[in-house]
Amino acid sequence: MTSYESLAGSGSGPSGGGGGVSGSACHWLKHMKLYRVGIIIAACLLLVPFVFYYLLLNDEGNIPSNDIHRSRSQLETLEEISPLKAADLKLRIDEMLRIKGTVSLELRDLEARRQKLQSDIGLYNQKIDELKQELARQQTELERLKISVEQAQVAQREAVLRNTPELALPKPLISASVPGANRPMPVGHVRGCKMSTCFDHSRCSLTSGFPVYLYDPDVSSVVSGGFDIDGFLKTTIKQTLGYNAHLTSDPKKACVFFVLVGEALPEQEMMRNSRYGAANVDGAKRLTASSLNVTKLKQLPYWGGDGRNHVLLNFARRDLSIGTGNVFRNVDTGRAMLVQSSFEEAQFRKGFDLVVPPILGPPGGDVWQECSPMLPARRKYLLSFQGEMNVQNQTSVVRVDDEAETVDDFILEHLKEMTSGRTQDRFMLQFECIPATEQRNPSTVRDWSLCGTDNSRKSVLKEATFTLLLAPGGNSVSSTLFQARLYEALRAGAIPVILGGDQMELPYAETIDWRRVAVSLPKARITELHFLLRAIPDADLLCMRRQGRLIWERYLSSVQATVDTIIASLRDRLGIPPKPIPPVVAHSVFNASFVPLKSDPVLDTEPEESLGPIEPPYPSPAFRRNYTAHLMQSREAWNDWADPFALYPQLPFDPVLPSDAKFIGSHMGFRPIGKGAGGAGKEFGEALGGNYPREQFTIVILTYEREQVLMDSLSRLYGLPYLHKVIVVWNSPKPPLEDLRWPDIG
């Protein structure tokens, strides 16, 4: 017996009987095959779906028949549909379709109402945004108006406290009568004339405008019999003076009286068109005869007995021979001022008489074609000279001083040695004319005559860096030949080197700074000439050449330039401001009767910060320095700006006050930033004019067939502070359309 069997049989009584049943079960399981267990499990799995299906069918059968929530399976069961339900199906379908249509209409109505409400909400939101922007814009405008009121109050206080007159164009104060008759001045006093002793200032008020009266040379001739004034000069002088703003035809208003004295030539020479034709006149006649008739001069209708405020004009043009051009030598001209090219030392009254160049240019117009190129700085020749010294006849009345002749001989010898010396510099020094010039008439002046023609001399000067100008000998402070050489040198761009410049008077020396144009040396420095010319750098060479070109073009080049410069020099000497520059009015595209159409301004959608106070149109300060500009900046006007002929409303060169002056006494017209404390954008926007006197600006727009772009640009200028006006330059041959609407910019 095994252990299991012994264990099973060991029980007795009731307990032992139970143990026998359990033991038999275990014995059965023990002897059951494993495959039988698998079959049982598979059968259970197959029975489970059928049980669930049966339960589901029972659940559907328990649902009430009147329940509207039916499943599709029940509706599709044909046996569940009774004959009564089938009859009512069409009615029920129609009812459902009617209900569906009603619901659809209600839904569409609700959707339309919803969309309308949403649209209204969007419009109201947009309106709210516009109102907010308008509120911000109005607040900005209110701030600008407050600032404008403050600025207006400041302007009112300044107007009350103003202690200087408001300057503008001066009112002319002119004379009302012709000069009265005075006794002639003694000859000794005449030779010492000054502006303070020989000029009548009562006829030339500061506000007179310096009126000039010209005696008609055909009516009031002052030349002697057998002589006549050059026809070219008579015609061009009257014509060019007619273009000058200072000319007056009323002698009662005149400040000065111009008398054309020359150049007067013998009548037989007037038929010739040669510049040197006058040299062929008989020498004895030229020494004894004078072209000026003093009797006719003193019989001029407004001479006044002593010739005060008269200006005698003697221009050299055709006769450039030695010793000519000085018709006032040993002539009593009273208190009249002399204007010519040739003066002797005892004759010239510095600060009273005026040295002018000869008339060698055209009547007027452009003269730049006559000029040479500025570059290169150093030309072919370092120094050039062409001239010939006429030997004086032994029978001359006046002998040349031996010492002066010795100095001139030494200068010539040194110049010849410099030419032949060991140097790489090239010179063009010609002391004898080839071909020889005509024999001139005897003269008391040791001077150098011109060689060749104007074109031949110009060709040499255009290739010379410097040109030598030798001062005439004797007691001459200026000669016609010397002034002609200076004219030709500046025209060709050759820098003048004046040897003996300490004894010479240059044209318009009171106003023109000749140190910026020419090299002036005494004759004693002839041995240092070459060294000095080599020491000048290229930059200074070009600066002097450019300044010489400027002086020549503005003051020497033509008859118009000469006449205007004479008037400007005399006016500047008297301290009288020039005539104001005439305003130029642009021609409007529209005629007087046309009213252009206006369009409403396009406002910015985004409010901007305040750009500044609003103010009425305020013109720029004009003509505030009428009587001080020529005092403080006369040298600049003559030598830098080269325009002393007109008075301008303002200049970019006007002096400005220092930064602290506006807080200590000079506060009129200033609006300091933050009252002097400075600040950021807000303070700068509130300051009308900032740290400078207030001023408005003008916008200039150039357009060409771009109407819409132009209108858009103009519309953006609406409400722009500090704007005075807008000028549209219509640069198109087609006029703007009549129906073109111009934006209103305020």
C-alpha cells in the first residue's frame, strides 16, 4: 500500500466518511486526461456569445411600444410594423418635413439676426476707435493751441518791451535841389582834397540809395576842339549805366555827377580801329594839346562853381602808348574826383581819386571763355615778361633820374643772369620786342611798352606760372601800360609779380585785397625773386590764381563790370548801403481769374505728438543789417563773396549771438528750449524757434507729370508747424489739369 492509500484509509467514523468522498474526487482528477480539460474550456467559450445574444433579444422585447427613441434594428423589423402604422407613415413624414422647414427658416432668421448684430458690434467698435483717435487728436490740438497762446503772449510782451526799431527796406531821403554856386577852391587846397574837405555829404543821405547822374557826352561835351570821345566808350558807358540801379535822370536827386572825359582822340584818328593808332599823331601836338577843355568843364550846368560831388571819368582803351592816359596833369579840376588809369605821385589824392584799369574787354556778358584753365598749378614757364623800354631822346625837356636808371639796369642784368643760370626752371623774359614796335613819342615816364598783339601775349601768359610787372619809373604811381599788363595777367591766369609794388597804386585798392592775388616786392628784392617764387607751394599757387580769376571776372573784365565797380567803390567809401536786390516774381501756372479746386485734407489715422505751436504766417527777418553789413563784412563782400553790388534780405554769413546771450539781455525773438533748461522731444516741440530766433521755412517741390504723387505729398503737409508756404515748380510743358483738386493744407 502506498502512502496515499494508507492516508486515505486511516480515517474512521463520520469524519472518515467525508474524507473518503474528497479523496475519490482527487483520485478522479488525477486520472482525467489533459485533453478533456481543453474540450471543456472550448465549449464554454462557444456558449458565451449565444447567452449574450439571447439576453439582448430579451432586453429589446421589454422596451415599450410608444417609446420614440427606437433603434434602427427595431424599425427595420417588418414584423413589428402594424398595418395602422404603415398608413400613417406618409402623414408622419410630411409632418416631419414641415417641422424641418419651419426649423430651417427659424435657424436662417436667427443666423441673419446674429450676423447683423455682429456687424453692428463691429461698426460700433470702429466708431469707438475713431472717437478715441479723434479724442487724442483733439487733445493734441488743444495742447498745440495752449502752446500757441503762450507763444503769442510772449510775442506780445516782446512787442511791448522792444527797444530797437523794426528794420526793413530803408525809405530814401534824397536831395531836392541842384548844387548851388560856390567860389572856386584855391589850387593849393585842391591838391590836398579829402572826402571830408571836398565832398558834400548833404546830398548823400544814408538812405538815399546813392543816385548817380550822367552828363550826356553828346550834349555836355568837355573835350577840346579837334578831339572826340571814342564812340565805343560813349555808347557802352551810357548803356551799362542804364542797367545800373543807381542811375537817375533827375539832377536834383543826384548824389554824384559823372562826366565822361575820355578816352578822347583826335578826330582823324577816330576813323581808325587800331588800338595803337593814336601813337602816330604828331609828337609836338600830343605834348602841347590837351583833349580836356577846362572852360567847358566849369560851365557844366551842375558844376556848382567848384565841381563838388563830380566824378571825372577818363578811360583808356585804344591808346596804350607810353605816357598817355593822364589828361588831368596840371589841370585845375576843383573839388571833383578823378577816375583814370595813369597818375603821378603829386597828383593822386589817396582816398579821394580812384585808379581803374583800362577798358580792354567787351561791353558785358559772359567772359569765362577768355579765361585759361586753372590746372596745372605750375605751367611751362616759371616767369614771363615781354616788353621794351623806349630810349629817351636827348632833346627831351625832362631828363630821367640817373639813380633810377641805374637800378633798372641792375634789375635787367640780374634777370638775364637768372635766365641763363643753372636751374631747371624755364623763363620767358623778352626785353626787346621782336619784331620791333613802332617808335613812340618822347615821354617823361620810364615805362615798358607792350610787345606783339593781344593774342600773342595771351598765348605766352597762358603758359606762364608767374608774370613780371615792372613799375614805371619817375614819380608815377600808376600808368596805363602797367594796368593793361595787370589786366592781361589776371585774364590768362598768370600770377602777377609786381617789382616795385611799394610805389604803385592798384585798382580799387581801398576794397580789393591784392595781397591774395599778386606778389608785390620792392625793387631792392630782385636778388631774392627766384627763391621766393620757388618757395610758393602748389596749393597757394592755385588759391592765388583762383582769387585773381574772381577779381578779374567781377571787377575788371568788361565795361559793365568796371562801371558797376566804380559806383560800388564810391558808395562803399561813403558808407551807403547798396540798392536792395530786386525781387523776382515767378510766373504762376494759373491766371488771375482761375480758382483751383480744393479737396479736403487727409488726416492721419494715428494721432501724432505735438510738433509745435500753430502760428500765422511769419516772414523771415529781412534787411536787419542794412547799415552794418558793409561795415563789418566789407572785405568779405568784395574779396570772398565778390558781390558788393546789391543788398540782400539776409545772408548765410550773418553773425549769430553766443549761446548765453539770450539769457543776458539779448532775449528778443528767442524761445529757449525749456526756458533754458533743455529737455526731450516734448520741450523741443513746445519751443517756437528753439535756440534761434523764430523763423518759418518754405518747401520747394519739383514735379513732372506726377500729379497723384504730388497731391499725396502735399496732403501730408496739413497742419505742419513752422511752414510758411509751399512752392510747386511745375516742370512740364503741359499745364496741370483744370479739374485737378489741390489739397487744403491750412
